Amino acid sequence: MRILVLIVIGLLLYMIINNLFRKKDRLESPEELGKMVRCKYCELHILEQESVESADDYFCSQAHLELEAKQKK
Ligand SMILES: [Zn+2]
């Protein structure tokens, strides 16, 4: 009898976790979040909306934009 209760609890937990993961996947799908771009300085992938844009290049932060600009000189 105790095993049956454990199985039921296990199944419920599995369903809850599965549901949570599915919701998370949907929220984090690239189509909903937007375009991914690459920082020209460190090559980190970031969202276009969170990136710093300079001419045709993207940067993960203002600091990397400035570092890349310094390297050019
Ligand atoms: Zn960077």
C-alpha cells in the first residue's frame, strides 16, 4: 500500500515538473525572445534587444564596445 502511494506521488511530481519545463521551454524559445546576436569583442551570444549596437556591430556591453573601438586605433 505504501508503494502505491509513492508511485502516485511520483507520477504527480513527474507531471508537475514536466509541465513546468514545457512552460519554460515555450517562454524561452528564440522566436518569442527575438534575434540572437554575437558580441564582436568576446563573441558572447546575447539578445539583440539587450545588446549595444554600434554601426553594423553588436556588443554585449558598452565596455566591450569601447574596448573594440580602442583596438581599432
Ligand atoms: Zn562582449
